[in-house]
Amino acid sequence: MRISTKGRYALRVMLYLAEHYTLGYIAVKDIAEEETLSPKYVEQIMSKLTKAGLVIGARGAHGGYRLTSSPSHYSVSQIIKVTENYNDFAPCTPADGSPCPRYNKCISADVWQLVQSTVEELLDNLTLTDLLRMQQDKLGTPSLYLTYLSHLNKK
């Protein structure tokens, strides 16, 4: 499985929106500037994310994009699948759909299937909130969204 630049950037954009979830709509230019991406490229990514129902856009002076749900409701795989064709690590099935003639005898196919299912399970269970925690730990700076959650939990 190879994740394209668009897939990696989609994850970065969603992480940025998660971090700023409590602020409402975020302008494309702000996202682009913070993530050092072109506004046009961010707009292309947002179009895909909007069509998938992961974000919602608003026009106007206070417009932009925001998540349609809280960050804990988004898995990494859900985001990546918007921009990527989820390919196997070692495609043992040709494009025509017929299995490789050695598939039933080949142990490496089983190994690659195990790797594939392990990675898919990890990405299915890793949420934007998990990534925000990882980012907070790595950078040593408090996350705006996690601080907000912490405040809510104290009430």
C-alpha cells in the first residue's frame, strides 16, 4: 500500500481542522499557510473530503471548512480512503480479477495478507484525537482541542 501525497496532505488538513474544531469554520488560506500547501491544492483536497461527508464548507467572510463530526469519529483509514485506492501490499490478483495461479500454494501471499490486515486494523482504529495526542506528546505543546476536551471532562 502506497499513500500518495494527496492522501498524506488530506490527513494533515483533517488534523489541522481537528486541532481547531472548537473554532468553527477555518479559511482555506489559513490551512494552506499553516500546512505550507497551495490554497488551490487544499481546495482540491477539501472538495474530495466534502463529497465524502467528512467536512462541510461555508462561503462568505467567515466561511471556510470544518469537520462534520468530532475528531474522535474519524479514523485514519476513513480519511485515506477518500483520496486513495486501497491497494494490497503485494497484489496477488491481476487487474482482471483472476487470482495468481500460485495463490493457493504461495506462503508469501499469506504473509502479505497478514501485513495488509494488520495495517488496515491499525488505521481503522487510529482516530484524529489519537493523532492529536501523539502530536501533543511529540511537540510538547498543549493541543487546543485536547485542552478543550480536558476542560469539558472537569465539569
